[in-house]
Amino acid sequence: MHWDVVLDNWQLLLQGLWTTILYVSASLALGLILAIPLSILRSSSNRFLSWPVWAFTYFFRGTPLLVQIYLIYYGLGQFESVRESFLWPVLREASWCALIGFTLNTGAYVTEILRGAIQATPYGEIEAATACGMSRAQTYHRIIMPGAFRRALPAYGNEVIFMLHGSVVAGVITILDIYGAAKKINALTYTYFESMLAAAVLYMLIVYLITRVFKRAESRWHAHLRPRTE
Amino acid sequence: MLEIVGPYIPLILKGTWVTIAVSLVSLAVACLLGLLGAWAKLSHSKLANTVAGAYTTLVRGVPDLVLMTIIFFGGQIGINSLVEAMGWDIYIEIDAFTAGVVSIGFIYGAYMTETFRGAILAVPKGQIEAAVACGMTRPTIFRRVLGPQMMRFALPSFGNNWLVLLKTTALVSVLGVQELVYNAFSAGRSTREMFTFMLVVCVIYLILTTISTTALRWAEHRYSVGVRRA
């Protein structure tokens, strides 16, 4: 074992840690913004509204993230119209492709999580809101969405961890995230085991922090579900 | 499109077959480890509890690809140093397929552990007591009473795990297993039509996931015979 190799390259790993956190949090935030309107459309009883969203989530939940990233990063360059468009400087970059791919992927998963939570809204709550004279928009804003977010919290916590695990795909397409940094150290020094083990430790650290954050969030938002302490 | 994809259809089909093989063999490994893990978590032995707890925590903390790389390269080094320590003069090479199957099985074994643990707990205790009172041995209890009933409780979560596992197998292409993604990627590179081939991959994955969900729905229906629904 050559742990000094890992210690010598701590800056590379730290940079990777930062990149991973950046990509995961940015795509989670953007994905959530995308998922809120989509989940409302998805739970609509109008088929013309819900069907396109269903197709979107069906595609992104039914195919591997790696393939989606390949499709965007290596695939789009196949079309001359894309290469000549003003978007090419963005779509040429691995970093943007990863961010777009991650956002669409987590957006699809979160859409379905939120849809389940929206549809689980007790009907009495909606009836009560209507009886109080709230408009549809007000009902969503005041009654349905706050309850749905609360119900979605445990599943969302899992999705955050899955997104973190999925983000290693960025390292596959040359981005220097934690996995990418470990790969680079390995290429420089030929120490698979030590560099990957260091990466594993860093990922575990992040997962530990995420679970802590969600435990606290759940104890706050699910306070009404806690067993009563005398 | 057909004139581009046409010549590569045998290659793609061969890759699809490898993907299915990797998935099914890893699923078998995962189920075996999952049953073992569930048994360890529910046993009264403190050691078994700790080992199983460490196993599930470790796996949920580390991304698939990182763990795969560690098992692929680390396992190779580990086995050979073990062989050397035993004084044998042979070199064992772990091929990418085996490494992929072992690592995916190992990872999803942890998820299956939780699935089976929950399912075993969901079987009413009185039934096990009744079986014991009838004088059944433990394997008989598992075969006649526990197994068929826990199947019903395990199926929804088992199905989810299977769908995630199926998509995870795309990652073994990074290790060099010549499965669907790997073959389509090389076809895409040589024809410079990456988008087309990645789209083909997506369609094949969607077909596989759709077949799986249909089969799972049928199985859930079958194992819920005798359950009254409101």
C-alpha cells in the first residue's frame, strides 16, 4: 500500500470533491425547479398535459444515466445543424453536457416522486380548500404542494444519494470529479487500490452528511408524525 | 438510419445478450447475498448483525462504479497476493465479466438485504410459530411458509432493485465488458453516428424495462392471490 500517493495528491482529490458537490447540487436544484411544474402536469387528468410528461419520465427513468450522457455529449455532435448552431460552444463542453444530462435525469425521477406525493393528497383537504373559496392556483400553492413536499421528503433523500452515486458518470466523460481525480491519480502513479479507496471514503463522507441533513429535515417537517413523548 | 445500423445489428444483439446475462447472473448473486444478509441482520448473533450492518452501510455509501473498480482491480491484486502467500506459483486473472457480476451482485445484495429483511418481518409471527409447532425444520419452514409469503411482500421492492440493477450494468462497459453499451459505442465511433447508436441502446433498454415491469406486475398479481382487496 502506498498511501503517501494519496496524500501527495490531496489537492486533486479536494478539487474533485468540490466539483462533485457543485455538479450534484446544481443539477438537483435545477432538476427540482424542472420537476415542480412537470409533476403538476403529470398528475393532471387532462391526457394531453400528462402524456408528454409521462413520455419524458419513461425515457429518462428507463435508460441508464451513462447512455443519456453519451447521447448528449458524444451523440449531439453527429448533427451538422447542432454543430453549426449557437448552442455548440455549450454542447461541446463535457461540463455542460453532464449538467444538462444530470438535470434532466434527476428532474424525471423527482417528477415521479412528486406526482406520487401530489396524488396522495387526502381528498378532504382539497374539498376543504374549495369550500373556503380558494382558486385552483391557491389550492396548489397553499394546500397541495406543501403537503406533497413533506410526503416526498424520504423518497427525495434517496434520490439525492442516487444522484450522488450517478454523478461518477461525469468522471467517465473526462470531468475531474472525485472519481475523475481518483482515475487521474491512478494514471499518474499506477495505484488503483489506494486512489479508488480514497474516492470511496470521500463519497461515503458526503452520503453520511446527506443522511444527517435529511434526518434533521425529517424531524422538522415530520414533527407532527413523531410519537408523543410524555 | 437502417442502412447505418443494419450491419451492426449482430454486434448490438450480442451486446444485448451479454447485458441480459450480466444482469441475470448478478441478480442471482444479489439474491443469495440478500438472503444471507437478511438472515444475518435478523439473527441474534451480535457479530452477524455488525457485519451485515457494515455491509449495507458501506455499499450505500459508495458509488457503483467506484466499488466496481475496487473489486475489479483490487480483487485481482488481492487474490494473487493470497495465492502467493499460500506458496502457489499461479497467476489468476479475473476477467471483466466476472468482476462486473461479482461487484454488481455485491452492491445489489445490500439492497436486497433490506428488501428481504422487511419482507421476512412482514410475515405474521404466528405462522412461523405454528410451523414450528407442527414440527417443521427450519429449511422446511422457509420453503413452505416463509418463502412463498415473503415473496409477496418483497416483490415491489425486488422489482425496483431489478430495474435499477439492469441499468447499472451499463457501467461495466467502462471496465471493458463487451455488453450493449460498449458494442454500440464502438459502432457509433466507427460510423461517426453516435447519436443513432445511443438511441438504439435506449430503445433496447426501454424494451427490457417494459418487459420487466410487465412480468413483475404479473408476478405481483400471482403472489397476491388470496389477498382481499378493498
